[in-house]
Amino acid sequence: MTQYRCGFRIVFPDLHILLPVIEMKSSKEILSSLLKTTQMGQLGIRSVLETEIKPELRQAVESQLREYDAIERQAHSIARQRNWELPELNPSIRFMTDRMTKMRLSYGDKDSKIAAMMIRGNTSGVIKGLRNLHQFQEQDDAVRNLSKKLLETESANVNQMKQFL
């Protein structure tokens, strides 16, 4: 008997029909993940804005922060319309992220390091966003469209930061 491995579950061929049901995420789960992704982006950006950086880089990073703010507002708006309460980013993650950012920027070429950190963070967000979209089968245009908007934003952010490496 052939076995297929999916994450930590072993799925047998006769159960292949259940696999999509097991791995799918709801609109609320996708929106929650999207919200946390925007909050991580905002947190990272706010941490680096406390550092002295080139005006061009500052302008680019501030623009990205405004984009994250707008997407976060849209996510909260969708949740409010549906009477959903979405969990916020864990305070300990907020603290650790801020401290790690400050530590990484304590020496060397800060502009290049900030660009690299922004690229890594946005790339992580793109990966998470794509995985979410692949696990999202509901016909929920509002959540799907906002997810795609975040994905497009993060891809553009990566390209924007390359010039500062």
C-alpha cells in the first residue's frame, strides 16, 4: 500500500478525498493570518525608522508602512462587518522583533542591513500569503482580494528594496 506524506499526517490513498478538507483554511483564518503579517511588517518598519538612514530609504520604508496600515485597516473593516474578533500579534513577538532589529542595526552599513531585513520579511510574507491562498477554497472575494493585494504589495516591496542593498 502506497503512503503519501502531507505535513505531519500520513494519508492513505483511500483517504485522498479528505486531504483537501483537512488542509483548507476558513476566511477568518486567512484574514487573521493576513492581519498578523501586516502587523509584523508594521512592527519591523517602525523599528528601523528609529534609526538614522538615507532619506531615499526612509521615504521608501515610510511608503511601505502606509501600505501596511491601509491593508490592516481593510482587514479590521472586513472583520468588523462580519462580527469577527481577530487575534492581534502576540506582545512577546512584538518585543522580541523590536529587540532583534535594534541588535542587528547596532553595527555596520545600516541602510544595506535594513534593505536586507525588509526583503527577508517581505519574502516571508509572500511565502505565507501564497500558502494561505493555496489552502483557501471559499468563495470569499473580499478576503481573497485583500490577500492578493497584500501579496502584490510585498512583492513590490522586495523589488523596491533591492536598490538599497
